Amino acid sequence: MASSNFSGSSLVVRLLVSLALVFATYNPTGYSFYHWLIDTGSGPLSLKLLAAVSLAMIYYAATRIVLAAFRGSGVIVAVLVIVLCLIELALLIPGPGTGSWQVYVMAGQYVVLFSIAVIVSFGTSWSSLIERLTGQLQKRYVRR
């Protein structure tokens, strides 16, 4: 049986890092990389370009890891889970007479961002979770 140092705290740390990455890139409050990027007078263009390239590289690596772990069908299931969460959220929020449409938009943005962070954190943890639960190494990630 393979030994692994993966624990629940490792999953929590990966979830927190992915939440920080996703919500630092964009969040509905207006304090994010996206809002800083579109504000023309808030910083030098070279610094914005460096941050954009860095985020693009991080997201590229995370996407490759998630696609390798879940493959295409797993990503489709994850997207369906996001859609079901949005439908459930729409059913839980009170009717239009009690609030405005901005509540729906804001809550929907938070659900989608949180779902993306959960997918990234589980995608980066999937191989370690399977190894921890079954003792089998994930050989499909090793290139020959």
C-alpha cells in the first residue's frame, strides 16, 4: 500500500488557496484583479501586464491539472453541479416581490465563483484523495 501524507487539512488548504485565487481574480465587491485591470488610472500598465501573465499561467496549470484528474466527463459533471446549485439558489431566494434582481445576480456570481474554486481544489487533490482512499497510485499522470 502506498503511503501518503495527504489529510483533511491538505484539502482545506487547497480549498482556501483556490478560493483566494478565484476571488482575487474577480468578485462582485469590486476589489479584484479584474476591476484593477479595467481602471485606467490605478497602476502602471507593466505591473498590470505582469499580473495578468502570472494569473494566466496559474490558471493554465490549474486547468491542466483539473482536466487530467477529472477528464472531460468529470468536468461536464462538475458544470452540471454548478447549474443545479444555481437552480437551487433560485428556488431558495424569496420571490421578486421581496427583493430586486441584483440579489439574484450577486448570489449567482458568488455561487459560480465558489463552485469554480471547489472544482479547482478537488481537481488538484483528486489524485491524492484516490491514493489515500484506495492505496493505488494514479499512473495516468506519469508521461513516458
